[in-house]
Amino acid sequence: MRLIKFKSKTSLTSLIQTNSYPIRHEGQGTHPYEMVATRMKVRMFLHRRKQFFIVMTLFLALVTLCLFTFKSLPTDIIPELKPYQKDIFRFGTFKDGYYVDPDSITGDDSGFDLEKTNTNYSLFSDDIYSQLKDLDIANKCNKLARTLILDSTSKTLDIDGSTKSLMRNVERFRIYDYCFLRGNVELKDIFADDLSLMTKLTHKLFPFLNIQYTEEYQSNEVLIFDLSTNKDTTVTFHDHLDNPFKYWIKTAKGKGIVTTMSVKEIDYFLRLIKVLDKLKNELPIQIVVTNLNDFNIIKDTLKHKLSNSRQEIIILNVSQLLDTEFTKIKITGYISKWIATLFNTFEEFIFLDVDVVPFQPIKEFFNIPEYQKHGLYVYRDRDIGHAKLEPHCRTNFFNLEPTLQERQLIGTQWIFNLKSSALQLSQTKDTEQEVYKSFFNNLIMHQVDSGLVIISKTVENYSSLLMAMQLNMAEILEDCVHGDKEYFWLGPLVAGHSYSIDPTRCGAVGTLYEEKQVNNDDEEDISRVGICSTQIGHCNDKNSLLWLNGGTKLCKNPHAATNDFEKYPDFMTQRYGNVDELSKIYNSGLHIDGMVIPDNSEDTMSWMQTRECSQYRFCAYVDISKQSHHTKSENLIRFDQKQIQNYNKISAIWSEDIKELLE
């Protein structure tokens, strides 16, 4: 039996369609088996082609699934280090870790689209301006308060998330500031015909306040517990005829430290107090609490645990000043910080997060010249280039700039202006302008560290804090800022007041490690010095460590080790073995011998985020190769032996076991 071979030009399709096969005819040696064999070969060919199509379909489906899965993976973590980054994670006590790759996170650095902004929502129309421009401040404020605030049907806060609502709320607040805070116009004089309108206006603008009109004398009380005397006292702060904020400004006295905390953060506060004892702090401390339950728990805990402390500590329960229902919804988390800045009793104060560790006496912060000039002073944050601001945030803030009519009518003026081409072209080294341009032009989200803020309770600064709180509660801005921190400069900016930002950039503080990369070619070997830590360190211009944020444990979060193993089991097992081993590492104290301030202008990888400590650990490094020696003094700080000894004593005090205090 001889099988027939197909010629390459034969069309299989035509064979199938015609049902004819190239076999021999009778009389030419045709055998029935030859026809059967040919048909079997065709069927096998078709079968194999079908298998091929199935395999290809499955392959394409698998490729599509892989691409979709890869695209769905977190872009902040990559599985492989680039060659020049292989050894960078040998810095510090932690082992090698993955990092956030800026190349995998793209931000929109396109030009500012003015078409997206809308000034038609402004309350300050040409008609309003023409009616009020020639009036004195009292009559002007009467008209503004009655027509632009009380007669409005829109909500005060940006609850509905609209641009129009946010714009008008900000303008109404600036009217209130112009008239009733800075303008010394009395609310009770404006609404002498109906005092209920006065409280209606105040509550409309500030719905977090517990304020309502009654014919009888109304008082709001603050419950105060003094740890030094173990006594509760009740203080009445205002009645319904007074401007509540002006009362807090006028009655503020002295200097002190202010903080707020949840019950879960008592551990941090106890550690902070031990450090303040070490620094021989003499400033009084006020803890501002927004609900009675937390007040009682914190009071009962501290009066037993801090009986031997030299600190003067007072706990204020301001819950009666706040609207109960609104507080349940909005006064949570970071917002409580604004309540603490507004309703403490100091004229000048240092606000401290409870996990801040100071290394110099707190009172020395009041001596900073720029603070004394402006009365509101904040420090820089890590300038992490890959953490980008959403472009719509820039548009929303742009819409909050005062219109020409508002500037002419009530004098609102920003110290910087997004619409100014001169600002965009300016090369000034002014820190405030640098931060402004970095935030709005480069869309870099993280600019300032609000762990320690120095504040003088002037009318302007109080107004700035109120504005900051309003912005922080606006739903349309929720994804624009991490927590509260940027609002310490955005608040005064939007309100039209001044502020000051420390010019010294922050850095990673901890143990310095050096590595060298040997090049086989003619290029220079690369030497780097770096630190991996969870802490943000702040130095002065003399390279003295002032304070750090994040406590002085390698990882302050007691649940981080467990969470890290649950999230990255293979990664953590390979590097740390088990949860207990990692927990021991996290719980150990930070050793400090230097600080690295990376230069983001030269290397986008100068801050690298790792998986450890719930991704709160960052590595920073500087190149100390011969060609880069000019950066050494600015970006690499090696503390002297006296500093190292002092800093590590304080670090040990904060990080040491305090179980006896917690039991």
C-alpha cells in the first residue's frame, strides 16, 4: 500500500469543501485501503489543527490573564532590584527589602488647565461689589452676613463634595474672618434686632460647635483635670452673646505644650513624658480630649502611672463645646488635632504628636526668629517624588483663590498666586515658595511634617487654624492630603495669612552604613552612605538633632510584625524566619549616630520605601564618591561622640520596656 503525499500548494479547505481527494482512479492500481488511509490522514490533519487552535486559544487567554494580573498588582512594590540598587538595603538593622519604584508610578505633570477652573461660583459678583464697595466696615459686614451667609440655602461644609459648595464655604469663612475676627465687628451689634440670627450664622459656618440661642444665659463648660492636684474643675468659657473664638483668643495666657490622643496612644504619651522629664521640661502640658469616655480613661490611667513625674499635666474635656451628632461623624482621627489647637488655653504653644521625641528643651523652639515673625512654624517632610498629588486637587485649590472682587471688597490676598506667571518663573530660594511650587507645580503630595508645630494664638493664626480644619473636613479634598499635615500651611494660605516653614530638609536618622560598588570598567567606583529607618529626623543649621517623628523603636506599631507576615509571608519568612524574630527586631531601640538628607534633585531614588513596618520604613542614601564630595556636608551628618551619647540616652528612654507603667 502506497500513501499519497499532499503537495504544498494543495488547499486543504478546497479538499474539504469538494469532498474530493487526490487518489488514484481505477485502472491505475487503485486499492480501497489507499482511499481509507488518505481519509484517515486528512482527519488526523484536521484533528491536529483543531488541537493547535485550542492550544493557541488557551495560550492567548493565559497571556491575557497574566497581563491583567500584573497590571492589577500594587505598582509600589517590584520583585527585582536594578543592578545599581542591589546592596542598598544592607543599611540598618533590617535585612534586604523591596522598595517602591518611582518608575512604576506616573504622575500628571502637565500644564495647569485653566479651563477646569470656574470663578462663576463666587459669591462676590459685580453687583455685590458695586453695592458694597463704598460702605464702611460695619454696614458692609451687615450686608455680607445677611445676604451671603444667612440667606444661603447651601450647606456650610462640603458634605456633598461639590466644587461650588467648597468655594462658597471658603468665601463665607473669609467674610467671617474679615468682619468678626480681624474686623472687630460685634455679632450682637449686627443682629441686635434678632439675636437668634447670630447663633444661626455661627452654627451655619461652624457646625461642629454646640451653640444655640436661648432667652436665658447659656454656658458651655470645659471639664479640667489637673494631675498635680488630682482634682477636677469646671470652667465656663463663653455665653451666647459672645463670639466664641474671640473669647478663646482673648483669654489665652502663657506658654505650654499641647497634644491630643486616643486611648490606644497612652503608651506613646507615657514615653514622651519620660523624655520630657529627662530634658527637665518646665512648660505645662495640656491634653485636649473630645469625648467624656476617653477623658475618664486617660485621666484614671495617667493619675496612677505618672505620680512620680515632674511634669505639670492638665487634661481638658471639651466635648460640651462640640455638637454631639456632628462630632460622631466628623471629629475623628486627625480632625481632633484641630480641636486641640483651637481649644487649649495657651497664648503660645508647641503642638506635639504623642510619638514625637524631642532632643532639646521644648521651650527653645519659641526662640526661632521666623516663628517670632509669623507665629506659625512647621517643619519639612520627606520629599518623596513618587507620592503624587491628584491633578484635580490642584484645580480645587485653584478655585479657592480670591476673585478680584473679593480682594477689592474685603482685602483677601494670598501670599502666592497660582495664576501668576511671575511666580512660576521665579527662581527664589524662599522655603514657603519652594514648598508651594513643589505642591502645586510638581504635584508632590508630602511637604511638611506636622508632628511638631509652633503656634502663637493671634487672631490671624487662629483664623488660619479654623480654615485648616474646614478644609480638612471637606470631602472633595479627602484624597488631596495625607491626614492633617499639609493644612498647617494650606490653611493660612487659603485664609490669606502668613506662615513659616523651616528651611532645613528632614532626613532619615539612625545608624549609618556604608557600601561600595566596584566597577570593572574605567568608571569610578561608587561609595554610598545610607540609613534605613521609620523615623523622620529634623536638624537645625548647625547639624544638631532637634526632634524626630515616629518614636525610637525600630517599628513603633506593636502589630506590624504579625501584619507584615500575613501580607508578605514568603518575603518575611525568607528574611526574618518567623513573626517572633521580626517582633524582637521591631521592638528594639533605635541607635543614632548620623542622619542622611537625600538630594532629590539629583536622584529620584533617594527615598526608598520598603515592606517592613507596614511599609513605614524608608531608606535614604547619599553618594560619597570623589566626584560627589560636594554633597557630603549638606546631605550627610555624622554626629560627634557627645551628641551620639546624648541622643542615644533619649532614644533608650523612649524605647525601653515600660510594662510596669502600663499594668
